[in-house]
Amino acid sequence: MNHLAGRDEHGAQLPLINEIYREVMPPERHEHVRLRGRGVTPTSYFGSRLSLDNRVNDLENQVVEMKRVAEEKEEERQREIEEMRRQAQDKDEQRQREMDEMKRQFDALDADMEARLMQKLLEMTITRSHLSSN
């Protein structure tokens, strides 16, 4: 092999790697896949053009389906967000109603206390004036 390595049939210099490869590897054979064993054909190894087209179609269909599923999930997520917003708004409104009711009760208690205080002052004034007149 060394005596042939590096020269072609006309005596021209060849890269050593190419020469070694040519001596080690058998010549190309139609309808065989090199380094894959006996009986392996390009169609059985790589698939036919039809199967490749089918695979491309399958992948395109998978992409379409994945997009559809992603859109459905996004729509569901948007519905959930909207529901959470609605619930938060309902809770805020409920709290506001409770605060308004508490304020009304506080104002009523304040008015009642003020009325009782005024009544007590009036009673004290009357009592004092009776005591002064006696």
C-alpha cells in the first residue's frame, strides 16, 4: 500500500488519505448503502421519496395540531385570567359594601351617642337649674 499511496495511475501526487480510503473501501455499488451491511438499500435505510413526503406531511400536520393546541391553551389561560379578574372585582365590591355598612353602623352609633350625650347634658342643666332655684 505504501508504494501506491500518494500517486494516481498517471503518477500524479494524491492525498494519502484518499488513497488509503480507496484501497480499504470496496467500490461503490448501485442500490447499496456503504457501511450498513448486506441487503441494506438506500430506500430501506433512508426511506422512499413517498415516505419522505408522507413524513413531511405528518410533521406539517403535527405542527398545525401543536399550534391549534397552543391556541386553545392560550384561550383557556385568557379565560382563567378574566375569571380571576372578575372574582377580584367581585371581592372588591363586596368589601366596599361591607365598609359602607360598617360606616353606616358607625355613623348610627355616633349619632345615638351624641343624642344620649345631649340628653344627659339637658338633664344635668335642668337638675342644676332646679337646684339653683331652690
